Amino acid sequence: MEFCPECGAMLLPKDGILKCNSCGHEKNLADNNDYEVSEEIQESDNVKMLGEDVDVGPVTNETCPECGHDKATYKLLQTRSADEAPTRIFTCTKCKHTWRAYD
Ligand SMILES: [Zn+2]
Ligand SMILES: [Zn+2]
């Protein structure tokens, strides 16, 4: 017995496919893959490419305040006064959110 991945209702066979009477979701009987993985793979590929790019700066274990991802690249921004600590600009490797941190 198969259940709808969208709403959990029972799927009924109809014209060679399984169809959900509740939400209209259709499932091909020949296709036993429950998950569409193409999007997830694309996303992790992007992250890997970013990490190999020398222009984005070193990767550090900083948690993004926007999405909670724990990897970010950073650059140091030297302020005019030598007494002040340089400002670090973090860029989330996942959502590209940028934020500042002071030492
Ligand atoms: Zn359904
Ligand atoms: Zn983020």
C-alpha cells in the first residue's frame, strides 16, 4: 500500500499511476524514488565551489544569524585608527548574508 507524500492519504491506482484522491498528487508506478534529489545536490555543489574559490577568503566556523549555517568566509577591514581592531566582514557560504563582527 502506498501513501501520498504530500498529504499522507492513501494512493489509489488509476490508469497506470497512483493517484491521491485528497490532494491530486500523482505517482508513476514505475518510479519508486520517493525523493527528488536534484535540487539538494545542486545546492551542495555550490557550497563546494565557493570553498575552493580563493577570492572569497578563508572559511571560518561562524554561525550565520540569518539561516543558522555554521560556515562563513570572512575578510578583514582595517579601520583608519591603528588602535581599533580590524572589523571582520563575514559572508555566509549558504545564503550569502553578510554581517560584521568586532573583536
Ligand atoms: Zn495527497
Ligand atoms: Zn546564511
